Amino acid sequence: MRRIGLLAVSLCLFSVSSDVIAADWREFRGTNGQGHSDAKELPVEWDQEKNVLWKTPIEGLGWSSPIVLGQQVFLTTAVSQKEGNAFAPEQSLRVLSFDLKTGAIQWDKEVFQQTSGGGSTDRVHNKNSQASPTPITDGKFVYVHFGTRGTACLTLSGDVVWTNQELKYAPVHGNGGSPILVDDLLIVSCDGGDKGFIAALDKTNGKVRWQTPRSLPDMKKTFAFGTPLLIEVNGQSQVISQGAGAVYGYDPKTGKEIWRAGYGDGYSVIPRPVFANGLLFVGTGYDQAKLIAVDPTGQGDVTSTHIRWTLTRGAPHTPSPLVVGDEVYVVSDGGIATCIDSKTGKTHWQERLGGKYSASPLFANGLIYFQAEEGEGIIIKPGTEFTEVGRNKLEGRTFASYAVADSTLLIRTEKNLYRIGEAKKLAAK
């Protein structure tokens, strides 16, 4: 096992449990995919030393967010095989497991080797990495996705169960969208410069169960980085997936398209949709970012009938929206935070937070947490009036989104994984 230096109190061995406990944060934006946590007593103050329970260096570069299962934390990373060039085509694509209590790395497993020769498909955007999709767990296994480079299933102790490298397309700027689990299926969005589709793999063996092309194939730019979302509408499950030009609702069992809502030439779509108060809230990507509210009860092309409102000023290109109560909260990549009435689209307030943003916001502890790319965390109270609670700074860039474990935050920076919390409150539990 590759050994990486730690800044941790001690190494603690334990028996892995797959039981669902309060600490579980099983996928990108949490177990429900909406950026909500029931955790209480989360910290509102931290810096490089204050309320840092542990800090563990991570080799390589990756912007996947942490996930938590019991006392394990999982991340992916890409380790360049060319010293001094983090973006070299030759990469070791790896999965890591950390001890939640101490930050110690329990295992570090290579699942794919990326070699040169792919031309433009080797290159990633300078804000991206070769390990940006967030892992997901069903409590028994961990599933990881590296875009067209491959998808894999591992045991909780780091053994590879299966791999799949059949989902081929031409990535632009690298990979990005994370997988989701629906019953016995692992579902991923695959939108490259040559084509776009959504696919479902059998989670037990990795074989393709279905693959559905996007029904808008003639877009000028066809690439996107969407993470699907499972919702239920009138008793029917739908997988919501965004591609270039449209957001789609699919039948998760068959991959059949139920509906789609178009948004023009929007491409390079990154925000994960959220579903609340009967509406989907969807970012539309570049060149003109918009946030649209879509009623997902339709059939076929619902562009002219089921889009309820549109926000243009302050809409995000990268961070996902967040819904708390009747309000939608977004932060633009340039640092403009906006609070919107979810039903009408009316803007309650807009405030400049400062900095640039890629991470998606979190609602927990009755507060909203934003994480800026420069390492600053900004905390506000939800509501129709803007109220800032605090600002906290860590060193290093932060593009990954928060994870929550008990009454603590997990924050990934460019070089380290931090666990932030108040030791006294944690010890009292």
C-alpha cells in the first residue's frame, strides 16, 4: 500500500460496519443528494488550527468530494506519473479510505492507469482534475467513476470487485459528473464532445444494462458534467439527468425518456439539480448561465409548458442550488449569492460574498455553508433577509463540496483533507 504522510493524532484499527448511522454521507451532496444534513452543533468557527480535529495530506490531485460510511471516509485522487506535472496524461487513478476518528489512511488502491495517446481527451481544465466525480456507497461496496477512463466497484477493505471501461465518448476538459445508485443499478451521465448519453450498469457485475442517447444530438457543443438525481413524481421514479441543451427525466428501470425541457445552447452543465416543493431547480451551464424551475409531471418535450420561471442574474455555472423551506439559494461562480422564492422565482436578496465558487452549498445546523475556491467558508442564516454568521479560512484551493459526519465538517482542499469540529462537543456524544 502506498504510504502517505499524516498529520493525525493516532492510528486506530477497527471493524468495518455497513450499518446506516448518523454519520453516513453516502454520495455527492449527502445521502439524499440535496445538500442537507440533520447534524447539529456543527462548527461555525475554524482556521488552520482552531477546531481542526485532524488534517491528512492527499497525494495527487482530485476534486471529488468526501463520502462517509460509519467510521470510513472515501475519496478518489489522480497521481501524476510525471514528476512536476500534475496534469500529465499519465495518471494513476486511485481510491482512498480514511479513518474518520484519526484521519489515518487505511488503504490506497489504484483502480485504473491512464496512459497518454488520447490527444485532446487527455487534457483537463485547470479547474478540473482526472478524479473529480465523487464516490458513492450502498453500505456494502464503494463505487467510483473516472468518466470514460472507467468505473469500478470495491469492497470496503479496498479489493476491486469489478471494472468497466465500455462507456466511451470524447471528454472535453476531463470528467466531472458523479454516479448515483437506483436499486441494483449504477447510473452515470456521459456527455462528451462527440455524443451524449446516459447509462446504467448492473452494480453487482458492472455490465451495461441500458444506454440511452440524448434526444438532442445536434447541439453545437454536446459536453456536460451532470450528476443525476433520483426523484419520485406521482408515484413514479424518475432519474433526472442534464446534458447539453436540455434536462431529461428517465425511467430508471429501462432508460426510456419520459420528458425533456430545453434551455437553448447551454452546455458544460455542472450543477446537480435539486427537487423541492414540486419543482426541479436546474442550472443550464455556459455561455449564459440560467437557473430554471421545471415541473417534472409532463410527457415528451415540455419546454414550452412546464418551465415555471427563469433566473438569469446571479445564476451559477458550477455550484449546485440549495432549497431551504420555500427559498432557493444559489451562489454564482463570481461570488454573488441569491435568495429566490421557489414558487414564483422572485428574488428576495442578492449579496456579494467575495471570492470565486465551485463547491455546492450545504444546509446543516440551521445554517447555510458556502465554500469559496480560495479556502474561505462563509456561513449565513437562511431567510428572506441576508444575515451573515461568520467567515473562516483554510489554506489551499477548495473546489470540492462539504461532507458531514456527526457534528463535524469534512473539507477537501488541494493538498489536504480536514475534519473540522469542536472536540468537546464530539467527546460529549
